Amino acid sequence: MKLDILALAAHPDDVELACAGTLIKAIQQGKKAGIVDFTKGELGTRGTPEIRMQEANAAAEIMGLSARENLGFRDGFFKNDEAHQLEVVKAIRKYQPEIVLANAVDDRHPDHGRASFLSKEACFLAGLAMIKTEIDGVEQSPWRPKAVYHYIQSIPQTPDFIVDVSAAWETKMNAIRAFKTQFHDPNSGEPETYISSPRFMKMIDARGIDYGHEIGVEYGEGFTVERTVGTGSIFNLI
Ligand SMILES: [Zn+2]
């Protein structure tokens, strides 16, 4: 299945927190979007990997994704090596996205930076015909996405561009709330974590308002780039 935009993430919920609005907006505009999560987040304090998978699927439905899969890498310890790169190459070739969204280059969780480099390198390698991969015995064709953008997540960074996600914000927050065990639930008896306090959800909202304010809209999501972006028309910039 070909996708227009594919988000790669170290953990299920990274995409929801950082760039779900951008995916939802693309879907609203008739594009096909999907997510490939690298790990099941099995080191998370609250919930279980099984519950997290159910939550990730519920969030995918809320966002209207065409595909979501999990590569089953080891949370906290996956490496940016040949074996892991080839698995990500296979996913990129399978979905043939024009745009890939990847984790922040540098972030609070060390998995994010590692996933970021792994994603970027796999996007390049996926375009090399001499690297052979197959799924179910069928050889895959090479595919290189046109662009890789990094979504800003925990640590604030100066964005290189901001997407207006005002029309998608409510759906994004619903997708985040689908991760019931991870975020604030007044009825939960599980231990409090960095992300489970009511303050955390307020911070997500404030972050969206802040990025939105920078470009004169209600809500925004910020991205960084490694290659300068271009535009066919200066009128496409808001
Ligand atoms: Zn994460």
C-alpha cells in the first residue's frame, strides 16, 4: 500500500504527542498517512505492551490512518545498525512515502535521537538498488522519500517550519487520550510518571498554542530540517 506520508517513531505515542495534527491535516486534505513504531514501549512504567498496542490501534482509528505497524525493536536498547536499518528500509519500501516524519534529532529520551538517525539513514539506504530486501519472498523495489522532517517532541527547539494544525487539534488530543494508561486519568491507581500528570496535557496544549502563535494561527506543530526546504511558489507560504 502506497502512503503519501509516513511517520516513524521510537515509541507508540511519540507521533501522537509531536505531529499527529500534521498527519490528521494531511488526511483531511485527502492524503494517505501511516505510522511505523519501532518498539512497543515495553519499558513504560504504566500499562503493558499489549494494552499499549490496543491503545495505539485505537489512536490510529481516531486519526484515520491507512496503516500502523510495530517493528518490535527493543525499547531502550535498539541500535542504529545494519539489522535495524534493513527492517526500517523494508517498511519504507513497503509504503513508498513521499514524506517521512522522524523523531527529534536530540531529545530527552535517548531512544528518540537514535531513532532519528536510524530513520534518516534508512530513508537514504532504501533508495539504493544494490541493497536487496524482500517481504514474503517478493523482492522490493528501491524507494527514497523526497523529504525527511524531524518532529519536535520533549525538548523545545527552534522550528525550521511550523504546520498550521488548528483544524486537526481536537482529533489530535483525542488520539493522545486513547493512550489511557499513559496519560492523566483521575481514576488510575498506577504510579505517577513524567507524562501522566494533568500538567503534561496542559503543556501539550500550550506548546501547540505557542507554535500556532508564531505563525498567526490557533495551533501549530514544529519541525526541524537537515536540508533547506524549498517551495514552488512563495504564495504557498503562510
Ligand atoms: Zn518516546
